[in-house]
Amino acid sequence: MKERMSSSLKLIFLKARNFRNLKDIFYETGKNLNLIIGNNAQGKTNILEAIFAVATNGSFRTATDKHMVNYQEKGFTVNARY
């Protein structure tokens, strides 16, 4: 019988600096369900995009990195541990 490999990853933490409207965040996940809640235009989708960017080296919203940089800054960093 073939062993089935899992394609899922568990995010342990995410750090983002100057990524869209995220100036400097550190998000550490909990052991179970994690919710991202907030008002409109507060950065919920940007957190998801940062996770996507670090996992795939790309964006689901833009084709170029320059559009992911906070408009007041020259570059951004996103780090995560899975």
C-alpha cells in the first residue's frame, strides 16, 4: 500500500514589515482555529497575501513586487515558519 503524503503546512508565525499597510507585525498562530477579524481596510487580506507570498514567492493580487511595498517605503520583508 502506498503511503499518502500530506500537502498541508501549519503556519507557526508570520512577520511582515512594510508589506502593503502592514508596517510591522508579528502574528503567532494558535494550536487550533485561528481567525483574522477586523474592520474594512485594516489589513486582513494583506495578512493572507503575506502568507501566500512567503509560501509561493508570489501574490494572488499583483504580478509585481513593487505593488506590495508600503507606499511610504522602499521595500518590504515577509518571514514565516511552517
